[in-house]
Amino acid sequence: MGKIALKNVIKKFGDVTVIDDVSLEIENGEFVVFVGPSGCGKSTLLRLITGLEELTGGQVIIDDRDVSHDKPSSRGLAMVFQSYALFPHISVRDNIGFGLRIAGLPKAEIKQKVETAARTLGMLDLLDRKPRELSGGQQQRVAIGRAIVRNPTAFLFDEPLSNLDAALRVQMRIELIRLHKSLDTTMVYVTHDQVEAMTMADRIVVLHAGRVEQYDTPVKLYDYPSNKFVAGFIGSPKMNFVDASPGSDGRVKLCDGTEISVPGLTQDDMASRMTLGIRPEHLRYSHDSGDWQGTILVEEQLGSDAFLYVDVPDVGMITVRAVGERDYHGGETIYLTLPGELCHLFDDQDQRIRTSTKAREPVDA
């Protein structure tokens, strides 16, 4: 088992509220990611689950047992930190088995558990090395192995890949996904990197200023963001936003006076002040005509994609994602078209009015 429930969890440091009335459930065997900008409370929320921080209010329930006031050691959880925290003077084998030795397990059982974990992580040939002889990714696997041998109810990861270079981060992401599938154990993972969250999670908790903005699958967060914050945080490059208001005949009027037709939108749906959002890959572009005429200020050529940063008069900077594009360069004029069916709308409180119809609207939207 590995079901975790948070009920009206509050954490304050003095007069500062860091976690503000958070309630959510993590199902047994799920891979759930807490994501958000620095200072949003994601690491604090993880530490409240483990018991490394005391609750100000609310409950932490693990497998239907209230553990809100239990010690960390009695909650059945294993935590992997950003810092590997390995003992440099002992071998990988002894690092992985250290906690088991402290617990007084028989040597034969420790040996069996350590070698099983090492086999799972592809580290059998590294067991007799010292940590200084390992790469950063290998050291992180040792830290994960130390957690695996405890056979915990759930694994909790606090930004475990942030010390690694870009290529190694990708490799370790894949290894963690495979590890989750092989162990079939609940995993809760904290990161500020929304790409990590999108690629790894079964469900994502988007946090902002200590509150849950949305808790959903990666695809639902991307296609149906509940508010402007989620829409802007999830997706790379981020969604473009343009000030808007009701136009004529049910159309949406943008800040530069351009009006676009949004299918299915009525006058009653609209607020007096709105924000229109469109993802960079949904903008259409040409050399000839469009809703906007702009100048390409910067072209980022990535080979498979080109990111074009376009200055549109009276609108501002607009990002275009052009797949495989080679024909547009910095300093050139470009025309952009906004397909209404792919636009998102948010009201004057930044809450969703409408989402793109490129996918079928979910039943609960």
C-alpha cells in the first residue's frame, strides 16, 4: 500500500503562511509531481508528509492511518534529497546497506537486499567502489538504492536531479520512470522544472504561493489549464498572453484592435476585461498576410524546432514555435494568424473562461 492523503494542511513560519489549506489524495502506486516556482511551498509540503516539518493545521494520512504527529521514522517513507549525502570513506555496498545495519538486520539479509537494489539500478559492478569514484548520476543511484532497500510505503524525492548536467538529467528521468514501473510503489517528486513534471508524472500538483492551483494529468494541465497561472507555467516555451475585451458580433477584441472569432463563445461567456492565451505552436505564420504583422527580433534555431520571438506593434513580444523551420530569420517581417479554435480565454480574475478546442473538452470541464 502507499496511499497518501492531505486534509486541510497548513504550515506557518511565524506570521507567514507557507502552505495554505492544501487537500489532495495520492493513490497507491502513483507517480505524483509537485511543481511550481521557487518559494511556492513544494519542498515544505513534501517535508510535512515525511514529518521533517511539523503541521500548523490539518492532517497527513498514510494508508488510512493519521500520522500527523508521528515521527518520520515511523511513517514508512523513504526520502531522496538533492544532496546525495553519501559517506565518502565506505563503499557503495556499505552506503546502500547502512540503514539496514543500524536497524540490526542479519548480514545475509543485508547482502541480499543490497544486491537486489543494485541489480535493479544496474550497479552490481559498482558495489565495491567508493563514492568519489562515481559520476554524479551514479552517486544519485546509490542514494536511491539506499531508499529502495528499506522497502518503503512510498518514495519521496526532493529535486534529486538538480545537481546533474542536462544530458544526465534526461538519462536519470528515464531511469526513475523505469524504476517506478518495476517497483510499482508510490512516488512523490518535487521539482521546479515543468518539463521534468510533464515527462515523469501520472498526475501533477501545480503549486503557487502555498496553494494548489490545479491537480491533474500532464495532458489535462496542458490542454485545459484552470487559470492563467497554470497556463503560463505549464508549457515550454510558455503560452502567449494578450489583453482582450468583448468585440462586435460575439468576437474577441485584442489590445491592438484586432478582432478574432472564437467558435462556441457567446457574448454572455465574456468578461469586460479578459486575457487571450495561445501556445507558440498554435500560431500560424507566413510571409504574406495574417492578423498581425511583426518583426522577428530573435531566432533560436534548435534544428527540430525554431523559436521566433516576434515584436508585434501595440501587442508586444510574441513567441512562435515553428517546427523544422529554416526560412525565417532575425530582422525579417512575419505575419501571424490566431486560429480562434486554438485560443484560451481567462476572465479578469485570471480564471478559465474557455480552452482550446483542438482536443475534445473533458466531461468535467
